[in-house]
Amino acid sequence: MDEEDKQLLVANVMEEIAGKEQKAAADPACSRHIEALLSIAQPAQLIAFLRSIMDTGGMFELAVRWVDV
């Protein structure tokens, strides 16, 4: 994949999970894919993702979920 295709993929995924970031990040299978996509995301995409999780209190819930695993 070239860089343009990667960025298009990231943009499409971010659009698809908009409003469901916490649920996607908490899912064991999805979280691995989200992690890979975030590693190549543009700074604005990463900030939007993290802001969405922080706005819902998701960071705390995700941390608790992973500690309990």
C-alpha cells in the first residue's frame, strides 16, 4: 500500500467508528487493528480519537478493563 492508500484507509475507519471509539478500543480483536491504524494516523485523527474517548470517560474504563483481564 502506498501512503495515500494508507491515509484513505485510516480516514475511512475513523469515520466508521466515530461515536463508537470506546467500544472499538475495548474489543480485544478490534483494539489491535485500531492500534495499528493509530500508529499511521495523522495527528488530527489521533487527537480526535483520543478526545472522543476522554470525553466519555473512556480512558478510565479502558484502563480498568485491561487491568481486570
